Amino acid sequence: MTQELGKGGVDPKLLELLVCPLTKGRLRHDREARELISDTARLAYPIREGIPIMLVSEARRIDD
């Protein structure tokens, strides 16, 4: 059985379930940057080899 993955190698169903570990808010998927963005926390969580790294310590701070 083949699992269909979204662009960037992340399961689209997984993306629907994930929330920001800091705010528990929704995330936006930036396919080009391979990141999950929390607009509320102003953090970008990396996606490495198709695996979202949902650690605040690994997230990139988004500055204006």
C-alpha cells in the first residue's frame, strides 16, 4: 500500500493534525522553505526528510 505524500514529503493528514507546541494554534505549511509556520508564535518549524521537527528549540524565529 503506497501512502501519498504532499509536496515536501509530508503526509497531508499529518499536517492537518499538527499544531504549534507553544500556542496550540494552527500551522501554515511553507512548501518552498520546508517549514511549518506559526504566525501567532512567530516561529518556523523545520521539516527534515519529510519529518516536521516540532521543538521550539529547533524553530526559527520570524522577525519583521
